[in-house]
Amino acid sequence: MKIASCLLGAAIVMGAANGAQAATLDVVKQRGELRCGTTTGFAGFSAPDAQGVWRGLDVDLCRAIAAAVFGDANKIEIVPLNSQQRFTALQSGEIDVLTRNTTVTQQRDTALGIIHAGINFYDGQGFLVPKSLGVKSATELNGATICLQTGTSNENTLADWARAHNVEYKPVVIETFNEVVNAFAAGRCDVFSTDASGLASIRISKLQNPDDYMVLPEIISKEPLGPFVRQGDDAWLNIVRWSLSAMIEAEEYGVTSANVDQQTGSPNPNIRRILGVTPGAGANMGLDEKWAYNIIKQVGNYGESFDRNVGAKSPLKIERGLNAQWTQGGLMYALPIR
Ligand SMILES: N[C@@H](CCC(=O)N[C@@H](CS)C(=O)NCC(=O)O)C(=O)O
């Protein structure tokens, strides 16, 4: 039933790509704001702050695309979606881009009429347990009750891992994020399993005594998280992909929100192309030549966004690890803007 509706959505979108639906860039420009699908509230990636302003690594990506398109990062509308709802919202055109801790998999890229536009966080699935459970390793989870959210890749990944490791467990699968967190906090399951970033966020922002919980050392999968768009609109795919790439490449060249004006005077040809001092990159995408300048000025480079949302300057304090620049031993390797 679920798959059937996904495939139906894909068929509708593929039909649309043959000319029935206007190009996403035109739709977005005409509407005057960009609609991004996010979580319903997952601190660090996409959640409203005390003033109700949405913040996070994924919200910054949404703002970056708006800055590239409109020269104004504030021209966004956030559409909160649970794990189950997210692909239908993209397929149906309710959102322009999914910026929501979504793992890129072959199945998602090929069977749903959608396609990823880069990776903004390299993650892996893990386990959160109360210290009182007395477990130090995932291999000790035999017989455990494990909470998961419906519609995530986490369900299948856990099943594969448990089979391979001869671990028997009882899944408790719940549709909404707050309910699954509440079930875990109330002890209705022994373990919460999702992306390690999610576990760090839940521990710090959702549980009353974070010190009573620990993340187990095992990471059981690759969870490369990134934005998705509909298939069949390559111009829009490019805009999303290169907006993310511009943030990553700006960090590589040391261009920040604080020094971007000064950097327009840089003799470095790469920096001059990124910032539109040497024109071309913007026009090639139907955007203003200042598209990347506006991203960096208004949102910041990837490292600035990482630090304030999930890294050293945030409550989550996630280390750069795999998300460090390639020049620092990480996987963040921006394709060159030239
Ligand atoms: N990366 C995984 C998991 C993503 C996911 O949806 N995680 C849940 C648990 S942390 C979440 O973000 N829930 C927030 C919500 O539904 O608002 C996937 O793409 O399936």
C-alpha cells in the first residue's frame, strides 16, 4: 500500500517532467518564497527556537537556497513533516526541496521519482540506552525492546544488523517523533535507535536528565544525509546541489560571513569565481552572479553552520569527524565552482 502510493507519486512527477508542470525555479520565483520540508522539530537540524524561528543545519541549507534564488535567506516557508510524510510532500509538489536529515539510498534515488542533491551530513545509525540498563555494547542487546520511528531507514538497517549479529529484539515502531521519544523516556522500550546525530539531539534536547543516558559505541550503518528534489528538473537540482557546494567550498577557501566583503578583493581566482567577481557561475544557473556571495554573507559557510547548529558552539557538541573538510581528513569535498 505504502509502496504503491510512492510509485503512483513517482509516475505523476515523471509525467510532470515531460512538460505538464512548470520548472521549479519559476514556481519558486513566482511564489516569492522557497518551501522546504523539514522535521517536525529535531534540535540541531531543524527546530523552532524560543522565538519560534526555525534553526538548524538543514534550515541553513534551506536559507542558503533562498539566498541564492532571491538574494534573501529569509524568503522561506518551513513545512514540518514526519519521517513518513516527507517523500509524498516532495513528490506532490507541496515542497520545493526536502531538507530533512534524509539518508541517500539507491532505492530512494531511483524508485520514488526523487533524487538527492548532495550530502550535508555524514552519519551512521546507533543506539541510545538508559545507563540503568547496564549495557555497554550493542552486542548485549539480545531480548531488548527497541523504539524506532515509522518511515525511517532505521527500521530495515536495524533488522539487517540484528540478523547478521544473531540479536533478537522487539521493535516498537511509532509514527511521530515526540511520541517515540516519550515512549522511550517512559521506559516503554529499552533502547532508541536512529542516526547518531538524532540520538545526540534527543539526549540533549528531549530527555530530562541527559546524564542518565548513553550512546553505545557501535555505529551499524552509513547514513549519508542530504537534500532531495524531484526527478526531471535538472536546473533546480543544480541550484540546490551548487548552493550546498558553495557553502562547503567557501569553508575550504576560508571565506566566512564575517570576511566575505573583504574576500571580494582576493586575488585567488577560485574565490573570485565563487563570489561572482569573475562572472559566469550565476548566469549558468539563471541566478544573480552574487548567488554564492549572498549565501555566505547571510547564512555563512558550511563550517560556520555546522559549529553553531550541531558542533562546538551548539549544545550537541558533535565533532566534525567525517564531516570535516577533505583537507582535514574528512569527507567534505566540494565540487569546484569553475
Ligand atoms: N536518516 C534516516 C532517519 C531520519 C528520521 O526521520 N529520523 C527521525 C528520528 S531522529 C526524525 O528525524 N524524526 C523527526 C520528525 O519526525 O519530526 C532516514 O532518512 O530515514
